[in-house]
Amino acid sequence: METGIHNYAFISYSHQDIKIARWLQHKLEQYYIPNKIYNMVHKENLPPNESHYLRPIFLDKTDLTSGVLAEKLQANLDNSQYLIVLCSPNS
């Protein structure tokens, strides 16, 4: 795994879909990877904290701190192992 990775995934979505994005973030972060699957997965594909949970999942509404918005978003995207894109008629 790359050194700068600290988010397991980054959720990109239309702000009109915030309820769905928050639901997805919560469900993913609460999902426990069963031992049988966890032990079969290559280490670089596991969450950066080496836990059995898919976290942290970055969502701007819950994880963004103050600063220049574009720079913060880009930094969190760059530091995420995966990108999840929610596609809807709103996006």
C-alpha cells in the first residue's frame, strides 16, 4: 500500500444525494470483513488501518475540515485507496 493512503475510500456524489451518501458511508464503515475473506485478500487491498472494517470512508459532509475546499478535497481523494462514485439523475 502507498505511504500516503489514509482513507479506504472516497465517496463522490451530488449533494442532492447526501442522505444516500451518508447511508452508504455508515453501512460500509460498519461492515465487518469475515476472517475467511480477510485472510484471502492481498494486504495492499485491505483498509489502511489493517482492521476488519472498511474505514475510514471519506465523505465531505462528515470529514471535511476548514481550509481551501478544492485543496482539501483533492488531498483526500489522492489519499484514498478507492473511489466510489454515486451516479444518479442528480449527478
